[in-house]
Amino acid sequence: MESGKPREIYIPIHALSTCSLTDLCPNIELINFEKDGEKYCVAYCKVLERYLTRSTVRKCETLWRSCPFARMSP
């Protein structure tokens, strides 16, 4: 994981099933990491400065153009 980002990741709610999402908000960064020999992918929102849950990422795939946070670039 990159230094400087918060490390409060709870794998059951933050880990994504795939790291190849295509239609995401440009303010989201997908991050691959390894923990205990397992590989994971999480989504980090640059505007909110936090990791997103899987359910939020699903919304960000389809609704990010109307999201008020998407207009707030860091």
C-alpha cells in the first residue's frame, strides 16, 4: 500500500472482487495490495480521503456523474 493513505481497511467490506472496473469516477484510485499471502483490491476516494466499501463502489460505477463529490477535485 502507498504511504500517506489511511490504512483503515476492513477486508470483508472494502475488498473488491475485481480490480478491472472500467466506468469509475476519476477521483477514485484502485489499489492492489497483499495481506497474509492473499491479493486484494480496494477503491480509494481522493475527495473523501478514505477507502470505499464495495456497495459504495457499485454506486460510483453508475452514478458518479451526478455525485456532488465528483465535482470536488482534490
